Amino acid sequence: MSSIDLERIKSALDKNHDWPSVYMFKFIVPSDNEKIAQVESIFNSNTAEMKMNQSKTGKFTSITAKEVMTSADAVLKYYEEAAKIEDLISL
């Protein structure tokens, strides 16, 4: 992602959220326990609300995580960590 894209995204996040704010992340990963654990490890297990749904075929799992974020930069850091997970799709 270029710095221009990041600035545009950061600006949109700041426009639509008053920080701190609960932010909802959505991801899709292959239904592999290791991939799911990698996504879970990004979030604070004590404060994040996590929901998972497996696709009808069982090949993929959607993960929704809600966590209090302090800034647009914090949100972007979570997405940067998630981007390191192979075969992950961010929604």
C-alpha cells in the first residue's frame, strides 16, 4: 500500500470515528487452526470480542473482531499485522 493510500484511509477512519472507539475488523481465512490462531493472536484476548463462522463448504472461516482502538494509526497497525498472514482476506 502506498503512503497516499494510507493517508486516505487514515483520514477516512478519523472522519468516521471518535477515538477511542470500538472498531470492527473482518477477515476471511482458510479453515486451518493455525491461520485462525494467527488472526486471534493479533487481538487482546482479554478485551476483544471475537466471532467466527465457517463457510457452508467448511473451507473458509470468517472472523469478526471488535476491539477498542485509540486511533486510526492503531487500526492500521492491526491491519499491517493481519496482512502478514498468508491467504488472509481483509474486508
